Amino acid sequence: MKTSLIIVGLCVFLVSMPIGLSDCGCPDDTSTSQPSGQPWLTDADITALQEQGIKEGWTFTVDKNPATQRPLSQLCGLVVPDDWWVGADFDPCTPKRDLPTSYDWRQLGGCTPIKDQGGCGSCWAFGTVAPLECNILIKDKIEVDLSEQWLVSCNKNGWSCNGGWWAHDYHQWRMDRFNDTGAVLEADFPYNAYDEPCNGPYPHPYLIDSWRYIGMSQGVPKTDSIKQAIIDHGPVSVGCAVTQAFGAYSGGVFNENDPDAQINHTVALVGWDDTQGTNVVWILRNSWGSWWGEDGYMRIEYGVCKVGFGACYVNYPVKTDVAINGGLFGTTVEIRNVGDTTTTNIKWKTSLKGGIFNGIDETFETTVSTLEPGKVISERFPRIGFGPISIAVTVTPKNVGKRAKQVEGFLWGPLLILPQNQ
């Protein structure tokens, strides 16, 4: 009887213990005595900011807006990985010529509508999607709405409404929970601003060829490097350090700079104007709705709020296509150059695993020196057996982006059955 009472008491104690949540990358709400779900900034906070702005000569205005009524953890969710720059691919983006005084992809028809991440710390997903949507508009002349929810719900990195990092790999080669790669349309997985299940698989109509960090190393790249990347590759993803004044921004040239503020938010830079502000300005695109700032945008001086941290761009469209086909006596893998330039030094790896009692476990590696535009190379892997089989292909050309594909099929004697359209 005493033993039973002890066990019951222990269970009650464990159930009553608080369960910790993962760090969203933002200042902890509890550390600022802000109860969960309470507005980030009160009316008194807004008034204090307005008075501070007058005193310090801010060249922008602040006011109450829907963003200030949300907890800070629902606004910023950029989690900076340790040593993220180690082994990363950097492009110095050295200017090729004199840069223009101003440049604005909004005026050039290269920006899709502003979005609202709602009550979810998913800025990292919106900062990932924005450059690709804009590139599709710039290159293909069509406006598409891509799914941030797919990145939030289907990534394998543990990223969520509690935060994440750049997810461009999922638009290029990294596979989701259903072993699929590439952007998903908003219509196929609508945004709901919470960590809902990944109920795939989903169609993946858009892929990037590659993506790279701007500059030479960690931190904020040189201003001219970011400018050159914006010209060459469209709007770029960047990190920044959100402050109270940033959250309440309602217009003007933002010039409040807190050197102690921590990187915690993801946005996109769509242009610049060297004729504005004391230190000239970036044109920043946010994901807090069109009612924030200047229709969802901000003019922010260079060097303020560490804007530009971890800047990166995407290369679109994809230049290498991978197909895995079934049929009699095994599988055929095809690599196609769908770009307009020759692909060189292609390292090609195919793995087959499965069969009855997992009797198949083989890996094949091939190197192809060149592949001309529109050309296809293929290789057949004959197999006879029985049972489920997994086929994974990784292609890493020297001068274009990495591609990967994996399919699950069934081997029935000499016949390999695979899903269609692989």
C-alpha cells in the first residue's frame, strides 16, 4: 500500500513539473517579465518610445500596430547555429562596375506581396521563401505563392514556430519527411501559423539550383557585396537584431541603433537608396503584414540593427534534373542538363537498399566530365529480387548546385515498381 502511494505521488509530482520549450532565438519573454501571450509593447511603452525619439532625434516614427500586440517570441525566430559559417559556401560578390545610387526591385516588378507570419516565430521560413518567390517573378514573369508552412511542418532539423535557420537546402536538395525536395505551393499546404503535422506528400513544382552566403566570412558582409548580390540575384535573405523601436516602426528612415541587441529576426533586402538618411538606406522587406512600417517595408540606415547578418542569395531556376525510373530488370537513373550552360565534373552517387531480409545494400559512384545543355546521361542498375527497396541519387556538379532524390519502390522478381513521375 505504501509503495502504491509513493508511485502515485511521484506521478503527480512529475505531471506538475513545467515542460521547457526550445529557444526561439529571441529574448526570453520571461526574462523581461512578459507573461506568455501578452503584448510585447504596451501603450505606455509606445509613449516612452515616442518621447525617446524626440529626445534623440530619430528620423522615423513609432506607433502601436498589430505586431506590438503580439509576444516577441511570435515575431522573431531566427536561431543562429553555432559555427554556421564553417564549411559554408561564400561568394564575395565583388562589384563588377560602379554601382547605381539607388536600386529597388519593387519598382522593377520583382517583389511579390507582403506576407504576415502571424502568431508563430517562423520568420526564418518567410525569409527563406521570399527570395525564391521574387526570383520566380523576375525570371519567369509569374507570381506564385509558396508555402512557408511546409518548411515549418516538414523540415527534419527540428525547426518550428519556436525558431529556425535558413532553409534554402529544402528548396534545392534536402528531403522533407516524405523524401521530397523543392518548394510547395501555398494552395497545397496553406499557412496556419502553428506547428501542424506534415500531412504529405505534396507536389514540389519549384527548385533552386543553389544558394550561397554573401561575403567572405561570418557576420555582416560589405555593403557593396550585398548590393551586387541584389542586382545579380534579386532580393536577398538577411538577419537583423529587432529592438522595441523596430517593432513599433511606422515610417521614415530608421536610425535607432542598439549595439547590444542580439540577432533574432529574418527579413529580405530588396534594394537601397544612397540619397536618403545620414548613412543612406536599405529597403527592408518584413513578414509582419502590410500594416507594419511603410506597407510592410522599412527604410533602414546601413549598419543599423546589424542588418545584413548572414546574408545569402538563391540561384534560380534549377539547372540539373534527376529522374529515377523502374521497369523490368532494375532501375534506370537519368541526369539531364536543363540549364543553358555546360555542366562540368559531375559526381554521381546512387544507393540501393532493401529487398527481402535487406539483402540489397549497394552504392555506385560515377564521374562525368561534361554534360551539354539539353543532353541526358543515364545508367541502368539491373536487379532481381523481392521486397521493398529504396533508391537514392545524389548529383554534385562542379559548376551548378547539388541535387538529390530518393524514391521507395517494390522489387517483384525482375520487375521494379516505382511511383509515377519520379
